[in-house]
Amino acid sequence: MKVLIAIDSFKGSLTSLEAGRAAERGILRAMPDADVTVKPLADGGEGTAEALITGMGGRTQSVTVHDPLGREITAEYGILPDGTAVMEMAAAAGLTLLGEDERDIMSASTCGVGEMIADAVRKGCRDFIIGIGGSATNDGGAGCLQVLGFGLFDGNGAPISRGARGLADLAEITADGALHELRDCRFRVACDVKNPLCGEKGCSRVFAPQKGAAEEDIPLMDGWLGHYAETMKRTFPQADPNCEGAGAAGGMGFALMFALGAELRSGAELVMEAVAMEQAVQQADIVVTGEGCLDGQTAMGKAPAVLAALAKKYGKPVLAFGGAVGRGAELLREKGIDACFSIQTRPCTLAEAMNSEIAEENLSKTAEQVFCTVKIASS
């Protein structure tokens, strides 16, 4: 029997590949002759770069960049064997880089993301996969573009200041100074946010409050981003602030799409494409997936559900393991997951359940028992 295992990380407990290897050990105890393939699975958020780097034999790169408030930090990204750079915006412009009392959305900049991209370009990368979740910014990606050589000038011809506040002074955007290598680069962006740049569903109104924006800041930033879009359109006529994903990551989606020609994709679909998941599904007899908690949220387009939909395209049975099976898990049958299993083997505290050694053992034991049943049913 050919078994494909692709499990999303159990956040705070197991990485995608740790979970996959644990399930593999259990399955092989039950079915020693099984042909098991383990692939990384992620949704484009935190842990995506690590999953791809580890799962595909990439190498980690370290680079000094500036965090959202301009302080020097070390950020990491990966380069895959085929030369693709894999990075997460949060490594340089993430909310987790700031303390709660440091959140200053008016000043927070995406310049560190541009520094990561520029470093990868200098190292020869021309293909990029970027996850843009978890940002601390609302500058429309302006800081990133400035670092990459785009000109964002005020009425006096001086570069605008960094952060959302700088957009208030924007008068002109130019592309003639941008890194010439960018024209040969392909950017694929992991993004599941559909919000436009501006308006009631725009990034200022929907996402900025969680990044520290005061109520009075929201209409100001929304207006500045509207003006930013109009200015961008003069240089890039195709720029559309109303397109899906333009408001992702405080407008970073808008900058990447129209200044860098990026393609915004479902994070899970993008990761599965990168690891050749479809070919592996076609070759498998059964698909195993899962994540930390299998519930109604999983059914709303999270990575295991996206994988299950792909498996059903080829008529493959799908089993899922979770640290917990919560409310709404029954909806997963409609999404292609045939059965869900909690890996908990005895009553325990949440801290015990999330202990990596315990979780690994529980997952391995549960997979073993489930596949003992599969073995009986298939004999």
C-alpha cells in the first residue's frame, strides 16, 4: 500500500515534518511493507518557510535587516535546491517582533522585507515564494519598494518617510531606479486574505486595529492608501486597489502585485505546488493529513481541507489526525476528509498534550492503531 502523509504543524508542539515522521513510524509498525511518502504541508502562515526548507532540502540564509521600527535584527529565509527563495514577511516586519507597548502602525515599515528580497536577488535567486501573514505594518509595502530602488517622493522630490505616515506626503512613484534584476524575477505570494486596499473592508479598517491603530488613525490611513493607489496607477496603469488581496498585510499585497508583478495564491495551494503534491496524491492509495485542532475552522479552506479536495479529485481516501477533534469537525466529511482521529490516549492537561515528545508518541501510537484497522479492512 502506498501512503502519502502531509500533516500541517501542530502549532507550539510539532512541525509539519515532525508530525509526518511520527505518523510514518506508527504506520510502518502496523504495515511494515507500506510504501510511505512524507511531504510538508503548510498554509502560507508562520512555519511555511521552515516546512519547505526542511522538507525540500533547502538551506537557511541569515541577513541583517531592519524591523518594523527600524532596529537592526537578523532575519532568516531559505533557498531551495532549485534556487527558489522562500521567506515570510513576518521575519522582518512581523507583529511578533514588537512588544504590545511598541506597536506603532503609523511608523511601522516593510523595509526589512525589501532587504530580505534584495539579499536573495544578490545571491542569484529569481524565483520567490513569500508568505505575507502576521505583519505589523500598514504602509502599502512602500518601505519594501523603497529598499528595492523604487522612488517614492514627496512634492519637493525627497524620499517620503517610512511607515504609513509617510504616505501622507507622497507625490510621485518612479520605477527607473529599481533593481534591474527584478524584471527577471517571479514572485508567488501565499495569501488567503481577499480584502481590497481601501474602504470598509480595506486593511486600515479591518486589520489595523489589531496592529495598534487608534480609531482616529483609521480614516487617515485609508485616505493615504487611496492616494497611494492613485499615484501608483500613474506608473503602473494596471494597479487596482479593489482587486482581491490588495489589502493583505497592510497593503503589501497591492505593492507586490502591481510593482513586482506578483501572483497572489492560496497559501496551501502554493505550498502543495512547490512540493509536487498532486503527483504524490495520484500515486498514493491513501492520504493522511491533519493539524493541531481539526474543527469547523479546518473546513474553511485550511491546509488539510485543501489537500483533501485534491485527493478527492483522484478518488483517494483521506484520514486526518489532530491534537484535538473539535466542534464542526463533522463538516470535514463534506470537504473530503473521510475520518478524523484525536491522538490523545488518556486524560491530560493542555500543557501535557502539547509537549512535543508526548504529542509525537501519541500521534505515532494512534496512527499505528488506525492502520492496523486499515490493514484488516484491506486484506
